Amino acid sequence: MKLIDPDVPPSGDGCVECDELGSWWVHLRRCAACGHIGCCDDSLNRHSTAHAEATGHPIIQSFEPGEDWFWDFRTRTLGVGPALAPPHSHPEDQSTPGPADRLPEDWLRILQSRSDTAD
């Protein structure tokens, strides 16, 4: 299995699973092996981590405009890697967090209450 496949395009503009659920995300991450776009661990659903655990694809890249860092779930380290197939981020006019039409007004309180109960 290739850990990074620079030829695979991203799966879309947003988190695949959140889109299916009608949910929202904070930031987006791209699987470096298969292009799956998932939401980050600051998001409600943490689909990027779930994808890595389910598939064994341990390396992601930020899918945010202006960011190109990689993260390795195995070593829990940031790194650099090759340029992946475009596009390199969600559209710049897409809100972060987002998408705007699904973002609840109290999104920050929701995330804070989740982290308060996780301790």
C-alpha cells in the first residue's frame, strides 16, 4: 500500500461523511493515500481520524487554503511531502467552519460542551 499517492485527486470539496449526514466541520483534511476528505479532530465527527483508523491510511494533509502540511497518525508528527493532485484545498469562498448554510449559530458552544464532557 502506498502511504502517499500524489496522483489521486481529493474526493470532493467537503467532508464526505458530514455531507452525507447534513453536518458541518471546523477544518478539512485529505487522506494522502486515497484522497478522502474528512473533518478534523476539532470537528464534531472527527471523520479524518475515523478514516485513518478504518483504512490504515495514516497520513493526511491539510485541505485548507494556504496550508500544505502533512500529519502522520502513527508518529503523531507534522511533516512535509510531495505535491498532491489538485485541487489543494476546499474553495476559498467556502466558509471555515462550514459549510455556512449548515453551521449552527452556537457552533462554538457545541464544540466546547463536547470537550468539557470528554475530560
